[in-house]
Amino acid sequence: MKQIHVSAVACLILGTFQAVGGPSPTLPLVDLSSDFHRQVVIAAGTKEVYQGHPTTLLLPDGKTIFAVWSIGHGGFAGPMARSGDGGKTWTRIDDILPKGFTKHKNCPSIYRLVDPSGKERIWVFSAQPDMPRIVSEDAGKTWREESPLGEAFRCVMTFSSIVRLKDWEYLGLFHRGPGGKDKAPLEVLQTRTSDGGLTWSEPRIVAKVDGKNPCEPFVFRSPKGDELCCLMRENTHKGRSLVMFSTDEGKTWSKPIDTPWGLTGDRHMGVTLPDGRLVIAFRDQAVDSPTRGHFVAWVGTYDDIKNSKPGQYRIKLLHNYAKWDCGYPGVELLPDGTIVATTYLKYQPGEAKHSVVTTRFKIDETDNLLHSTDK
């Protein structure tokens, strides 16, 4: 097993931007992308190897993080890394995973689910064939392959989010094309598990929008706990992302509408801070944004999303030298307030392909940088 640690020092930059050609808001931009001492390369790309599409999982101990990703754009699974110090250093654990995992394809994602008896399992789901999966019942020490979820779960992308419901079941959302085909128009589906991920209900469509392609749903609970919010990538990229809400634990959803301009992006993932604010990371796809195609985060409140308000500011987390292909983040909040955001991107100019990279910051730091310009 190889241990990886990268650290360097750079600067912080602060700026503002405004989208043109419509009622897009002015949002401040805090730029951390050149502050290399924050950044750790989990898996470096090479001339031959493309490391892509990671997700992460923070365990309840507040320091153990797992990262899982694929080789090639939408390619086969196989890699996994573990950090025992909150993402500062990482150890590859590919060699303890089931051999069949390398035949699972397209953007594996990782979740910790607890069944009604209190049994904890860590699941890794992939998209093809028929949503295959592996599981650990001992906090990631050992793994086994489970049977795929089946033909009803044929998809473009496996679960891009799973949320716990008030009845202690879990709600999982994913997307596909009609009949499971990998082509537009896309639609978002959901399914429930009552036994900690072993079995899932028949998927049903919850978002399908004429003229648009909703996909990669990120569902999370409102800070008050009384509502679910689902942000979705809009894959025509002609406007903004989409959002819908549920006040009955996913039984019904509101009609998808446009997000605020600052949340326009691909593959949203975020955390709720102790003060109730949200930090949501994604690949920037906002029209006329100077950071379009880079790895950014939006800072704002649930009320901002609910009422189509702009939000507070954006953070440029990492610079992507490919200019379009990045995102698919993991975002974790550590007990000391550190936010650990992980993505894949072309990390440096040159011939090396994409790498899996993490960066870390505290909201107090970016708040202070933002407020320093007001003095």
C-alpha cells in the first residue's frame, strides 16, 4: 500500500464577477485555487492513466475518510483510498477489494447505511451492469461483492445521493434515459431501502422536464429538518441547474425549477454548517461565469435556494486545466470545522491526464477574506 502526501504554499485572491445578459446576480469570488498547501493529490494522472469521478465518505469518528473513483472517463472501478487523518494523507487499499469490482463501470459512489437493528454497512455502487455493488460490514477492513440491484436499476449513473428519512429508511436517487438507455432525454428516479441497503424498492421517476435533461441529483435535508431539497444538473447546459422540494419525505416532489445562477453546475454535493449555512461544491457551468469549467463552491442559506436568492459568495476551489471535465465531488465537514472537498481534474498543464485531488478550508477563512474587502 502506497501512502501519498502533497503540500505546497501559494496565495489567496479575492474578486467579484457578474453574469451578463439577464438578471444574474453579482457574487463575490474567493479564490483558493492557487493555495497549494491546502491540496493533496490522492491519485495522480499520468500520460496513460486518467483518474476520474471520485466520491468520499467520512466515518462517524470524524477522521476516517474513504475515496472511491474510476479509471478513465466513465470507466471501470477498482481504485479506493483511505485516510485516517481527515484527508491529509491517503493510503491505497485496492488490493483488499473484491476482484470483480474492477469490472464494475462508471462513477462508483460510496455510502454508509445503518439497518433497523443498528448494523452498519459501507456500500459502493456503480452504474453498469445493472448497478453492481460491493459492501463492507467492518468499517472498511474487508469487502465482498454483492449481486447487482438488477435490470430495473439500469442507469446512466448510480446513486449520486442517498438521504436518511424520518422513518429510518433511506431514499436513493439516480438518473437514466428512458428504458435505461444512455441517451437524452434524461430522467431522475428514486428508490427506498428499509434494511440498510440490502434490498431496494422498484425505482420510480420523480423528475422529467420537457426540453431539459435533469440528472445527477443531490438530495439533502433542510436545516430545520422538515423538508428535502434536490439539486440537479441540467445537461443541455443552456440555462441554470434545477431544484425541487419535498415536504413528505420524498412521496411527492414539487415541479423542478431553475436554481439561482450561482448554483448552476454539474454534480452538486455539499454540507450544512453549524450556523445553518450551506457549502455546495460542483463543476461550474454558470453562463458567463469566469470560473466556468473549474471546481467551485457556493456559500449561502437554504432560504436562498428556496426563494431563488443569489447566495453569499462563491469559492474557486481548484483550477482545472482541462477547462470542462471536473467535479463529481466529495465534500466532508470535520469536527474542527475543516471542509474537505475532493474532485477529479487536470491538475497541471502538460500531458498528464486527470488526477483525484482534495483541498481543505474553513468557512471562517473564506468569510474573513470576503469581509476584508469591505473595510
